[in-house]
Amino acid sequence: MNTATKTAMTGLLAAAIQTGAAAQAATTAPLAPVTPITIEGNTITTPDGVQIYYKDWGPKNGPVVTFSHGWPLSSDSWESQMIFLASQGYRVVAHDRRGHGRSSQPWEGNDMDHYADDLAAVINALDLKDVTLVGFSTGGGEVARYIGRHGTSRVKKAVLVSSVPPLMLKTADNPGGLPIEVFDGIRKAALENRSQLYLDIASGPFFGFNRPGATPNQGLIQAFWAQGMQGGHKNTYDSIAAFSATDFRGDLKKFDIPTLVIHGDDDQVVPIDAAGRASAAQIKGAKLIVYQGAPHGLTDTHKDRLNQDLLDFLRN
């Protein structure tokens, strides 16, 4: 990416910082529970033929926690939380979203409804019950849409971490959202050179490494890049629309289980006022924990605190 393009991209992300977060309407009509076709090794094949890779760590008789990852990452992004909770006796399950990580890369179906149905396929295939659903960023949208489409019969609690609900796109009834030009710019950068785009995001706003005095961590930057590049080009491209143009307000109204919302107040990717605080206000009885000065990628930058907050929420 040349200097001019990189400057434009930086300006685009800066616009996102200033404006807020939000989204477009999507189907939330409940469907029948998704029944997987096959389970082979660590792969579940969904009814539409998509192979979903998953991890299943910890004691099989432990309380169950599932993890839904962010864009453009994979289940590897949850490894710090998973190894910690598994060591505390929890059964932790995380899958690679369709088109991401080690899952297959379908040309169609890269939308939040299919993401939610894939999560349902994993939960039903493994016959998981009394599950605590944990979602980060785009994964928080996946959790919300799962509850909107499949209900909470298998769900005990939910956690939204740096998550995209309720909305991300500016619309007539959501004036605080981000203009479509922001996401069009990200799409343009992805088509021009997605490798550089992922490096720019990880080196800058995602972990807060663009803040004065911050010391970029090359391990985190390279891990973000590697996970992103493992995903399919078309899939990660389509997912930009999925996380930015999906309206989760109807889904949040269907939350009827204890819910924890965690968000950093220096989140430059999904700003807290339009996302974390708004979601907590719309989910009945939700508890909001604000991490002062934390960036979007707090699952890594604030992992010890997050691990403890998750454990406390699970135990109470």
C-alpha cells in the first residue's frame, strides 16, 4: 500500500473513531434448530455443506462456554481465555466462522443469519446445554443473532465483548452510526491489498498501538495478520457487510438470560457509546463493565482482567 493509500486508510479509520458504531436490517425470523449433517474429527458439516472447524477443550463434564470470534480472525484469537477457563474446569468450545480460519470457504451465505445457524449447528451437534455464549466484536453479533433466531433453551448466560450490536451503519433511524463510505473504504482497501489492510489495522487502532506512547507488539500484529490471511478473500470481504450492516436491535430484545457487556472506553473500532453502552441499555438486566483506556482488542491487551471477569460471571 503506497503512502497516499495508507494515509487515506488511516483517515478512514480515524473517521470511524469520531463517528460511532451501528447498522441495517436483517432477517430475525426464528428457524427450526439446525441439525448438522455429519461430525468428523473436529469438523461439523452444516446442512448447506459447509465444514465448520471447532475446538473442544477442557473436561467434557464441565460447565460449557462457547466463544465466537471477531473479523477477520479465527478461534485462535480466544486461546488465552480458553486455556484459562479450561484450567478452571470449564468445557470451552470455539469454532472458526464459515470462510474463516480452518473452516471451508463457501461463496454464498457469508451473513449473520448463516453465522448464527452455524453456531447453532455446533451447539446442537455436540448437544451442549446450559451454555454461556461469549462473543467478541463480530462474534458478539453472532451471539445476538443466535438468540434472536434460536432462542435461549440451551443458553444459560451471555457475554458481549467489544461487540458490534446494536448497530454499526448510519441510517435514517440511527443517525449516530458510521456512514457507508467508511465501510466502502475498508472494502476498497481489502480488494487492493488485504494483507496490508490487516497489518494497518493491527498496527494501529485494533490494539491501540497508534496512541501516543504505545509500544506496538509485533507478536500480536503478526497473529492478527496470520489469522486474517487464513480466511477466504470473498468470505472476509462479505463479512464487512455482515458486521456493519446488520441491525441487532430486535435480537437484543429477545435476551432473557443474565448478560455481561464488556467494552473499552478507548475502542477506536467499535466505539463504546454506540455499541457497548447502547447494548447494555437495550438488554434487560444487563451488567456493563467499562475498561478504562482499553482498545478494541482487549482480549489480548487486557486478557488477565478479562479472564477474571469471565470467571467471576460464570461462577455467580
